[in-house]
Amino acid sequence: MIQFLQNFSPEDHLVIWLIGAFLMAFFISYSTFPTILYVTKQKHLFDEPDNRSMHSSKVPTLGGIGIFFSLVVVITIVGALLNTKILLLVLGAQTILFFLGLKDDLTVLSARKKFFGQLLAALLLIIFTDTRIIGFSKILDVDILPYWVSVIFTLFVYILIVNAYNLIDGIDGLAGTIGLLASGVFVLLFVKAEEYSLATVAVALMGALIAFLRLNFSSKNKIFMGDTGSMIVGFLLAFFTISFIYKAQTDVLAQYHKAAPALALAILFYPLMDTFRVFFIRIFILKVSPFKADKNHIHHRFIDHGFSHLSTTLIIVLLNLLIIFIAFNCLGWNLNTQIFALLGYGSVLYCLPFLAKKKLVSKPFSRELKV
């Protein structure tokens, strides 16, 4: 057995390796959630509905525990055969965010403490792995950034993605499914780049999220991922994004050397667009703090227009998948053109469901007038 492990190489059995990591995360997460549900019900650890809630009953909010636990076990078991340094740092950063999120879910944690915790987790990876966005890839003619500017900008990207992901966790299945889609795309990108450690973590996250979504969509044993889950998943998506861009920028022979920023933006288009849209409305229209919670998110608009939680989630995820598909087919364009085009067709696509719904509603009314 020892000789087998010493000679075993994941890349020689990559499909089996990734399937094994996926199944391990899925079954660990799947078997953990019943215990979490039992404890939350016994201890009355529920999310109390308020005027912003999209649900009317009490729901447990500790789904992030199951996601975190499955990732810890997978990384611990397979880490010895992969890039141990990166995986240990990821595990350390995740642990910091886990305890911050757990405290916020159980009691209340100030936004300042969450912010500093996210900064600390991000700095661990930036400083000790030197994985950062080193430049803008000549976006608006800006190329390589000075080291400290690069570190500060990378920190900003971490905080942006973590909190943008947290903000979309407002209806059943949306955050989990967006996370599942993004993780799946990153698995493919990391396999192509021969970054098998990152591909393993991404595929493990997929397994954990599928097990979570089974209950998140359930009407009987529903569970939310809570801040624990949204910070963990959001942080991993930020780490995948920055790692993908860094690997592409530092390797001139990389397949996506000139297109990584546009692809990363396409993968996380919905949470980022929704965050900028909501902040714009709060600052310039409502003239309130950008951090004041409200119901101006795009998924809230879908619900207001009569879409169900399930149909809203499916439409948003399919639109994001279409945006990713279009982005992959625009790789030959100039990077500035790719990004400006992405902002254009991405925004238009998210307006189409509202226009279609309005047209369907107005048609019966117009026929009634003709009679």
C-alpha cells in the first residue's frame, strides 16, 4: 500500500481521481445534513422570517457546516498526493471564515469583524502562495501593476466576490446552483491548465453543493447555507477566479493568456452584475447606504413578476451558462472588446425574461379588449 501511494499520480488516473473526490464530498455532505437538521430543530436554531424574507416559515441556516465538513475531509485525505502547501492554506482560510460565519448564523457578527476576517483569509493565500492578479492584461492599456497595488487589488477582488455571492443567497437554490455552475467551469479550466489540486477542490465543492441543493429545494426538510456556507463557497470561487487569472497571466503559452479576465467575469457575471446594480440603485436613486438591505436584487424582481423560486433559479443559471458559452466563443476578440461586449449582451439577456413575461401578460388583455 505504501509503495502504491508513493508511485500513485493523480494525473495518470485523472477521471477516476476527480470522480472519487466528487463522490467523497457528496456522500460526506449528504450524510452530514440529517444530523445538522436534527440538531438545529432540537436547539431551535432557525432563521426567523422578517419583511425581507422570501419564506414564511422557520428554516435552519446551518447548511454551510455540511459543505465545510465535506471539503475538510476531502482536502485532508487527498492533500498528501497534491499541492500540500496550497491546500493547507485554503483549509486555514476556510476555517477562519467557517467560525466567522457560524457565529453570525448563531448570534450576530458585526460587518466590520466579517470584513477583517475575509481580509485575513485572503491575505493568507496572497502572501504565502503569491497568487494574485498581477495586472490588467492591457485592459484600457493597463498591464503590469506594482506589487502592493496588485496585492490591494487582489484583496478587493476577494472581498467583492465573497460579498457578491453572499448577496445572491436570497431564494431557494440560487446561490448553490450558481456556485455549482461556476465550480464546474473551473474544473474544466483547471484540468486544461493541469492544475489538478485546484480541480480537485472545485470538483469536491460540486459534490458538496449537489448534496446541499437536495435539501435547499426541499419543502419538508429545507435548509439554508447561511453566512457560513455563503462565505466559504464565495471565498473558494474568488480563489478559483484569482488562481485562474494568475496562471493565465504568468504563462504566455497558456490557452487563455489574453482572455482570462473576460472569462472570469463571464463565469461570475450574475452575482457581480447584481451587486453593482443594487449598489447603484441604493447610492444614486434611493440615496441610502449601499449596505442597507432591501429587495432590489434581480431575483427579487423575478419573484415580483410571478416567477417561482425554482423557475427564477433555472432562468438565471441558464442565462449565466449562455453568457459563459458566448464568452468562450469570443476568445479571438481583443480583450477590451470581449469585456465591453460581455457587459452589453449579459445585461440584455437578463432583461429578456421580464420583457417576455410582460408580453405574455399583455396579450390576453389586448384580446379581451378586441372582443
